[in-house]
Amino acid sequence: MRCLIQRVTEAQVDVAGDTIGKIGPGMLVLVCAMQGDTEDNAAHLARKVASLRIFRDEEDRMNRSVVDVGGAALVVSQFTLAADTSRGNRPGFSAAAAPDDGNALYETFCGLLREHGVPVETGAFGADMSVSLVNDGPVTIWMEF
């Protein structure tokens, strides 16, 4: 699985003009299941995301996790993270998991993140979404498992 994490002061996702997920301080997590990924990949990624120390401590150092600071996560499915740009100008997405598998792993990841103590809001898998955020820092982290 792949994800792109952005530390945010706020983020929201809208579908057809309606807000379906919104958080204050925390992280926006764009996540993509890849072909061959399993629930073990989702579990490892959820554990790493929940414990990732990207929030400031009292000395202004990135030393606290989203759980430590009482933040939340807005998790949005993002199959385009599977983009292969090695040939031509049009990215290919064949490395992404099939939609049914991708959705199952996305839901598993969200549930496991909640089990680690992170309040989770979500987008809508496969929907045309508008995502807005205020990146804090900016801090943007790429993870892959």
C-alpha cells in the first residue's frame, strides 16, 4: 500500500457539493492499495501512520504522533498514487488493486487506524471528490509497504 500524508491544520472532502468528511488539526492521508497488497500491508501502514512523529513538541521539534496531540485523520482513497509515469506522457494505473480489493483494503486501513486511537473521517471510495486542506509546515510524507 502507498500513502501520502500531509500534516494539516484542517482538511475536508466534498462530493457533489456536500461535505462528507472534515477534520481540524491532524493529517490528510491519501491512500492507494496496490496489486498484491494484503490486510497485513494495511495493518503495517495503519500502525506506522498512527505512530508517525510529525507533530511539534514543546521544543518545536517533530516528536509527537497524531495520537499524542489528539489530532484526527481524513483518509481519502487515491488510486492515482499507483501512477506509472515511466513511458510517454499519460500515466498508467494498472499497478493499483482492482476496485473491490482496493475498497476492502481502504476500509480495513481506516478501521485499523481507528483501533490505534485515531479519529478517522473518510472520503467516498471511487467518487469524484474535492479535497481541500491547509498544509501545516508544510509537512508531506510518502510511505509505502
